[in-house]
Amino acid sequence: MTALRPVTVITGASAGIGTALARVFARHGHALALVARRAERLHALADEIAAAGQPRPIVIVADLQQPGAASVIAEALTVHGAEPQYMVNNAGFGLVGSALARDRAEQLAMIDLNVRTLAELSLAFVDSLERHQGGLLNVGSVAGFLPGPGMTVYYASKAFVLSFSEALHSELLGRVRVTVLCPGPVPTEFGQRAGVKGRGLAPPFFSESPEKVAEAGYRGLMAGKRVVVPGVIAKLAVLVIRVVPRRLLLAAVDARQRRRRAARSA
């Protein structure tokens, strides 16, 4: 047996769903390692969790868009005598706008984080996840179920997360729990980073809070579910997406993005 203590590693823990996931895992008694670029926010969250009576999380300040994320995390954990029991890949961002109009380097950076880094961290720690009878939680999106003109690269990146995670769930069945969490719109900093103004990405009735999304993700992972879609409206949307012809989905998403652009320029 390894002498390293098991921890739950949560990327993108400095805001939104990542922060909510950290609170949920801590509340259920998990020791944590929080990963993001914003040191001040991570330390504040670690202090909050410690003040609630839980072990103070390990703080790992890292830019996960850069190559070698797994090595950076592994080295930091080793210093603290820890290794992953659960790996939560939450870090990611989106961009609104035509793929031809948006900055190409920024879109490739999004692929680096949403796809390459997620795949790297999903595969890097399987041995320790299995050793500690843990699991892998990848944060995808309802966007992964359909094509997304107007957010082309983002939707495609989440389609990868969905497909990759479902297949990995099958490959690792009986060894490591693998769950992909696919929320609909969530009121976080995501919209601001993506370049959304005004009413946001969707009407309020379609949104779920970060706390509800995080709780659903945690429960789904512990139950060994393959896919978790939080919220009744989002579940219905996914059912509709599965039966509506692809060309109609393309037209519907394109029309939604056009209305948003028109409202933004009005």
C-alpha cells in the first residue's frame, strides 16, 4: 500500500462550479487539493473550508493551459505527501462569437484547457484513483450533445468531454468510477469570460445554481453514474436533442446566437 494520503483534486476551483464542488466534497469529509491560477481566491476558499472544521486543502497555483499540468500537480501533491483519490476536471472556459471572427490563438487555448488538459489529467492518475477506490469527475455541458454555431469551438470541446468520458467509463468499469457532469446554463463567471452580456446564456428558468450542479455531480460520481444532467429542464432538453434532426438543431442554435448578437448590438 502507498504511504501517500488520498485527496480529491479539483481544477478550476477558484470560482463557480469548481468552488461549489470543493465545498460539497469538503462537506462530505474529503481532503482536498485546489488547483487554479488565482492564488488569492484559492487561499480564501482553503481558509473557509478549514474554518468549517475540515482539513485545510492543499493549494496548487497553476496555469493548466500550459503543457505538463499532470506533472505540476503530481509534484505539488508529493511535496504534501498526497496523491489523488478523486480527480475533478472542472477547469475550462467558453467563447461566444463566430469561429472566424474570434481570435484564433484564444480558441486554441480553449482547446488546450477544455480538451488536452482534461484528457491528460483524466489519464495521468488512474493508478492512484484505483488504489484508493476513487473516481474521475469530468465537467462537460449540455452543449456537448449538439453542434453550436456561434460558440463552435466551445461546443465541440464539450462534445469531446462527453464522448471521452463515456468511453472511459466503459474502459474503467469495475476499476475506477468515471462520471461526466453535463449542466445547462449556470450563473457563474463563465458568461463574462465567454463575452456574454445582458440576459446571459439562457433564460433564468433554464439555469441551475452552482451548488445544485455540484451536489448532483457529487451524488452521481459516488453512485457510479456515467452521465449526470442536473435539472429537469436540462434533462428534457437532452431528450429532445437526441430525437430532433441535426439540421434542425443547427438552425435552432444558430438562430439563438443571432438573436443574442442582435440584442447586444441594439
